[in-house]
Amino acid sequence: MERLRSSPLHANISAALDKHLEVIHVVQSRRKDEIVNASNRQRQGAPRCQDDRDVFALALAVREMSVATRKVRTTLWCAFQMTLPK
């Protein structure tokens, strides 16, 4: 969109995209933690019930990702509207 406009977009657009990418990485990290902890418990012969802390951390990360996704979609829509010819 910057190329179509021949000028840089507002700094908030880049910030929203960076935040979205950061939140995606957090969700990936929480999911990996959940998998590792579940496999460690399974190796130790513990019951199959999951530790709620892992699930809650993942749920919080997914909620943050949902909010960031809505913001970035709105931001990209605004950038697209600014890119269109008048």
C-alpha cells in the first residue's frame, strides 16, 4: 500500500502490524509450553488432567490475539481506503 501511495503510511499502522505479530508469537509460545508440560506429565505417569495454568495462559494469549487481529484488520482497511484514488 505504501508503494501504491508513493508515500509512507501512518506510524500507527506499522505499530498495529508489529503488535499483531508479537501476539502471534506469544500464542505460539503458550501452545508450545502447553504441549511440553502435557508430555512431561504423561512421561511421569501423572493423570491425564491438564494443569489449568497452561490452559488459562493460552486462553489469555488467544484473547489478546483476537483483539489485536480486530485492530489490525481495521487498521489495514483504513490504510487501504487511504490508498484508493480520490
